[in-house]
Amino acid sequence: MGSFDGIDLHKLPTPDIITVWDSAQRIAESIAQFRNLAPEYSAIVESDPVYKLIEQFEYQLITFIQLVNDAVKANMLATSMGADLDNLAAVFGVVRLEDEDDLRFRDRVPLSLESISTAGAEGSYAYLAASVSSEVKDVDIFSPSPSKVISDLLELITGFRANIFAKLESLGLSPSQLSALKNEITEQTPTEIQIAQIIPKLAQVTLTILAKTGSGVPPQDLINAVYAALSADEYRPLTDQVFVKPADIIEYKINAVLWFYGHSPDKEVVRKTALTRVA
């Protein structure tokens, strides 16, 4: 979710334990085995009762295998759905939010492991923000590195000091007076070492929230709710300053052409699914 790079459950391969069943091949193998056991029934056709019996056995077997496959999928986070997913998430201590669909819930569950961290990890902030409301569609977490903050502050201080020196030089002071004032200002200006000692105590973490509905700009009450959740003493490290802001929406259009195979399912269903995925 957002800038946090966790495991993409949607890209996991199909588990080896899932059985792929070829009924036609199995029926042919069963008939061949029956012919070996009973050579007098060598001329078996589809209308033969033996053939129908083999088909019935095959149907029962494939039904059982499908039940096993479904049970396996129900116990795997990447494929579990509905109440099965709810029960699986309970192992992680995660409860589905109101109006939260399987796709969002499934992505949020593994993020819960990141919330165990007490060091303000990126994944922890992502999970906590997403757990406030199902209205949070996505969240981006940004915190500048201390070296970048130090560099920016030094640049700001240097520019500010240069402006003061320029104004002093325009006052017509004697060289000795000008030199004394410049030295005093320089001595009072924080050094890089002093700034480096202060910055770690004021770590800034900015979360950008994208809403699920409307244009994507979250309402202020959602921003406030996320801020309140992340500012709680049991979650926010003492040295972090948390800021929550709405996403800046950039409007764009997607023109897509869908190509269908000959025996594809209902094309309108596929089109609507594609629209939902890119929304």
C-alpha cells in the first residue's frame, strides 16, 4: 500500500498443493485400466453402462478434489475470501472494517505485522492509517533523511546570513565594526554539528491520504481521524512529528482496448471488472 513495498499477494504463484485435474484424460485412463482387467469388455462406447459408471465415479472424484482445492485456498491469505478470510485474519489480530472488501482487507492483513514495530516503521504507519477507515484507499509515507534536513537548514542559514552581511555593508560601518558584527553573527549561527544533534529529535513523518470515493481528496474528518490514530502514545514514537495531508489529485484518462479469446466469459462483465481494477 502506497510507498511501502510489502509482499504483493496478487503476484504469488499458484501453490503446488492445488490439484489441476484433467477429467478427459482420467476417464481414458480408467477405461484403459478396465479393459486390462476385463478384456471381454474391450469394445466400450459412450452409451455403455460401464462408460457411464466411470463418468459418474470421475464426477464424484473431481467434486471431492475441488472441495479440497477450495479448502486449501480458504486457508491461504492470497486466495481466501469472505468469512474464510475473516477467520484467517483473526490469527493476525485484524478485524474487517465496515464496507471493506476482500481485496483491500487482504492487502491490509500482512501489514499488521509491521505495526508491531515501535520505531515508527513505514509499514507500521501504512497499516495504522489504512485501519482507520475503509474510506482510506491508499496512503503514502514520507520522512526526509536527517542529512537532507541538515543540508536544507544550512543552505537556509547561509542565505539568511549573507543577506544580513549585505545589509550591514550598506550601512557605512568602519571595517573593524563590520568585521566585529560579522564575527558575532557567525558565532551565534548554529553549526552543522549543532543542527545534527537537534534534527534526530524532531523527525517529521508526512502521510498523504487518498480517499476511496469522490475525486480521491479525503474530507477533513478523515484526515483528523487518521491524525488522531497515528498520534496516539501507544503508536507514535516520541521523537516523531506526524503530519497528515490530503492527496493532490492529477486528472488523467485511460484509453484501453480489451482483446478477448474465442470462448471468453461475458464481455460486459469483463469490461466492468477492468473498469473497477483501474478505478
